[in-house]
Amino acid sequence: MRADMDRKLRDFLGAKTAKTFAEVLEIETVGELLRHYPRRYLKKGELTPFDELEVGDQATVNGRVKKVTARALDSKIEIRPDEVHKFRKRRTITKVVVTDGRNDLEAAFFNQPWLLTKLTPGTSALFWGEVTMFRDIMQLKNPGTEILDEEDLTEAEIERRARPFRPLYPATSKLPTATIERSIKIVLDGLDDRIDDPVPDLVLDKEKLLGLRDALQKVHLPDTEKDIHDAQRRFRFEEALVMQTILAQRRAVTDALNAVPRPRVEGGLLDEFDQRLPFELTEGQAAVGEEIFADLARSHPMHRLLQGEVGSGKTVVALRAMLSVVDNGGQAALLAPTEVLAVQHHKTLTKMLGELAEQGMLGGAENATKIGLLTGSLNAAARRTAMLDAAGGAAGIVVGTHALLEDKVQFADLGLVVVDEQHRFGVEQRAALSAKSGENTPHVLVMTATPIPRTVAMTVFGDLAVSTLTQLPAGRSPIQSSVVPAKERPDWLQRAWARVREEVGKGHQVYVVCPRIGDDVKNATDEEGELLETDEGGKKQARPPISVLQVYDALTEILHDLRVEILHGRLPADEKDAVMSRFAAGEIDVLIATTVIEVGVDVPNASTMVIMDADRFGISQLHQLRGRVGRGKVPGLCLLVTDLWAGSKSYARLEAVASTTDGFELSRIDLETRREGDVLGVAQSGKRSSLKLLSVLRDEDVILAARQEATRIVGVDPALSEFPELLAIVRNALESETTEYLEKT
């Protein structure tokens, strides 16, 4: 039976095995299995007879276990098979004597006591490693092993397992790598000699890439390192081509839409606002502003990403864009991810505009506009007024949350949609707002304070033009960050609270941030109600994440003479507003909060932030959190408190955050430590990422080449009617995932 990529696995592996693949890895077809690439390869020597082994060889031997012993390295205690579970976290050595019937060979495995129960005397297995000699006994250095007794194996199977490169696959206990390897070999043996290739022939020739059939053979059953390199290079390009084709199609659709040009108007609100600014725009703000004005003047909708460090002045840039639209008789909508941030934006814009935002009010400027606010918690009267102002055009700018997306919310002439913190919104939500503008599509400006490396922006935001603000406005103070190892150095934590008291004594204010509000530990959730994992791997830690309520109880004793209050997302809206207003007014010394203060909160007098259980937060989130301090003339201080010991990977992440305030450098570090599938937002659909070999940080040249080819292909054939194989894989990618933006950590 021959196979193509769309055939069901059950036709080749049987119903039982196919069902396991479907349930465990969501793999149902030949193509899905063959694109389940090895995560790495074991390089082994040739299968060598014992009597032909030479010192220094990298060899693989097939033998039977003659003897096996294990002991703890910190004592001379011999480990019995029924005691293995007691030694899983201790340093151990397991010695195995292997024989071919004539000669013996020793292999020592460190910290793998479970092998005592697997490599029992008489067990047949493959062993590999560097051949050495110790006290006239031949040994394998840094050995590896694979048990062969799990089934009856033919000579051909043993020989296949002894190939110079053994693939190791992403696997589970229910579907181990050996089963995956066997299944792929069965399918490859039955694969058609000629299969449809999604990469066009002209592109294969131009980029000197392997064809699909050849690449599949070499990625799963390589004979040389060149085989692996060539196959992986081909599949990296294919992944990049699929993604860039999707983005090229989006750009083509956008370019075909109509928008009302909103060119800059002399003598309007924008000019008056610029004249009243109490500070000079940075060179970056001015340059990005001109890019946006040029886009707004076009008859096709702007789709631009505005990224910049926390405090780089994105809000001013966005407001100037909104005023340009208002000057042209249109309206702008600012969509915020949370109610707290929406209210903060409304207050900030109103304050920045002053009398220019007081249309129809006593003292308002002659050409003033009105800034509306629409959130879910407004009372009926306020909500009705806000909706009428939007629908009638009285409000030139409307700030809101998801409430703006409701069908009954209408605008008189929506000309610009500004989306803050893009990672909280998907394409569909942006489209819902855009649809409110009737026949013409509104211009779209997406803002993010999460710095994105160039290749990531090019990959994920390929349908958006990208503007970057790197300068900080004059007057912003530097932020010093330090890691506080509370368990290792409890005196440092005491010093942290003493420093908090000192800062308050100087007239400054302090944030204390916690990862949890105060739920029952078994159901601990974060600010958005998502269940909290207790460490990077989801394994239970010695204690749950610390909560706002726990820290409040402790600090009201330690800082008993200070004004300490709490803030989190589940407080009633009016109570949240009241707390933030008191903090902004200097009536609260220490605010204990969740990540509800992560974005948008602006209190220049706040000088210090203490982040509890800082290892429970991602790098980008820590960087964004600390951006809440040092926003005035007072230098900022951020203390990253952790119970971890120095030397762990998570501790190293905290040290990286403390070592630099360069958000783009931290973003690279963050991406290097996370699965890039998550980076690209595929978790939105519950499917696997199609980015299996491509690295958006490492493979910039591949992405650039694929972008050029995708743009050329879509330019001549937007529907891909002449490229049915590419169209099929593009459709599959669109159905299985949404490559939108960096997931919230």
C-alpha cells in the first residue's frame, strides 16, 4: 500500500496505534506524523563486535546484561531494586557489565538508578559511548542505552537501531520515542516516491532546497550530518514560507481596502496641542509621528505597530494621531485590555488635552473635542450618554474595553482604532471594531510596551508596518534592580523592608507586587482567573505562590505605622478607582497589588517596587512591572524577591532582568528560554505550533528569503490558485493556529 500525506495513519499502523497518536499527540494523518520531526539526534558509532573495539572509538555494541549494581555516591549503600524510588533525588552510580558471550564490557550510568530495574541480568540491549580502558577493563564513557528485549527484533531492526544517528522525538510515556521511530519507518517505507511539494519547484531550485520526499527521508533516517542539515534547512524554509504567505495575503487584502484619508490639518487641534505641550517631543516621537501622518493621509487603511519601552512616550504619539483624525471630522477609538487601564487612559488623555477636551463646557477651548469612556461597569445613565456621544459624533475620542466591541455600540465616523497592549486582543476583536466604520475601513494603530526583536516583529507582525521608540523622554530616572534571595539571605529581605520604610520617609511611595490575590491554594489563580502553575514545568513547589492578602497581613505588622492598602482586579470598579486615586494623590504609602498595575498606571512619586516570588513571572512581565517606578525625577528601585537558590535557571532569569534595562535584550533572552510556538500565540486555538524547526531569532536570513518569495507569489497569484500544494498547507496552518502575537507570560 502506497501513501500520500493525507492518508489516515490507521491504514498503516492499525487502529490501536493510530488512536494513541490521535489522543496523545493529535496526529491523525501520514503528513502530520512525518512532520513530527526529531528534537535531536544521538550520534553513535558503528555496530562493532566486542573483540574489535579500540580505545577512543565511538562505538555501539549489542549485548546482554551480565551483572548490574547501583549505589549512592554519598555513601557505600547498595541500592536494592525495590528501593530505587528512594534514591531518585540523590547522586547515584549504576554499573552494568555487558557480554557478547565471549568478552565483557562495563558501562557506568550516573544518577539513573531506575536502570537497576530495567537492565536486569539477561536483558538484551544496545549500548553506545566512547571506548576507554580502566584497570585493564574495557568501558564505555558517557554511555547511552536502549533495551531490545521489549519485543522480538529482527536482525534488520537491530541494525536499523544501530544507525549512526538515532532520532529522538518529542514523546510521552504513552508514546515513547522508540514507538514513534518505528511508526515513522513503517510510513516512510510505504510513502509514494513522488509526493506533492508545497514549496514551488522554482523556489526549490533558487534556494537549493531538497524536495519534500528526499527531505523527509533524511530528517528521519539520516546517514550523515549533512543529511540532517540539508533536511532541516528545507523544513525551516517551508515553515517560514507558509507563515510569510499568510502575512502576504493579509497585506494584499488590506491594500485592497478603502479608507478615508485623514491628512494633517494646519491650525487644528493637533497644532494647538503641540503648542501647549510642556515638553519637547523626542526625535523618535517626532519621526514616528510623521510616519503615522503619512499613513493616515493614504486612501488605504494604515496597519501599523507602535512599540517602545515602558515610558518611551507611546501615548503622546497615539494621541497626536487621534487628534489628526478628529481634525478631519472623524473619530478615534482607544481599546484597552482592562477596565483599570481604560480608566487610566481616559484620565491621562483628558489631563494631557486640558481645555482641548472640554467641548461644550465652561472654559473649554473653541475647537475642543470630547473624550468618552465606555466600560462594562458604567451605570445605565453614564453608559447611555457615552453611547450617544459615540454614535452622534460628539465624542471625538472614545476610550473603552471589550464593551466597545458590542454590536449596539456605534460610531458616527470611526477613522482610527488604537489598540493598546496588542497581546490581549486577537485579529477578530480588531476586525469587530473596524467593522463599525461602514463602507470604509478605519486606520489601525497597535501599541505594545513589550519590546519585540526585529525578526519576531517581522514574523508575527508581517502584516503591520513597525515603528519603534527607543528613546526615553527627558526627565525619566534610571531604575536599579536587584535580586533578593529571601531563603538564602533572609537578612536581605529584612533590609528590603527597611528600604521601603526609608523611601516612604523621603516622601516617596512603594508598590509591592504579588502573583496571587488570595484564593484557596488548590485553586490559585492569577489576575485574569487563569490557574497558576507553581513552577516553570507545572510541578508542585514547596509552597504556593504568595498572595496579596498574605503579604498585607505581614506588612501591616512590619510597617504598622505606614499607610498600606491592597489593589487587585476583583475589587469592585469604584473601589479600584478609589484606591488608585488615593495612591496617585499620595494618600497611600505602600500599595500591595497584583499585576493589575502592570500597564498604564502612572504615579511619578512611586520610587520603589518589591516583586514577591519574582520567579513566578516572565522576563518581559517583570520588565514591564518595574516600568511603573522611576517615572518622575526620583531614581527607581526594583527588588526581585525569590526563594530560589543561586544557580537555577529561574534565578538566572532574574539576574538577567536585574542586569539590564534594555527591554529588547531582555525580550531576546525571554524568547530563547521559551517555546517559540507559544511565542507565536498558537495556544489560542489549542493546537500545536507549526514552528517546529524554524527559530525566529536564529533564522533571520531564512525568514527574509521566504518573505521575498511569499510576496512575489502572492503578488502574481493572491488566491494561490496556481500553487494548490502551498494553498493546502496554508489553509491547514490557518485552521490549526492563530499566529498573532507574543502570549502573555
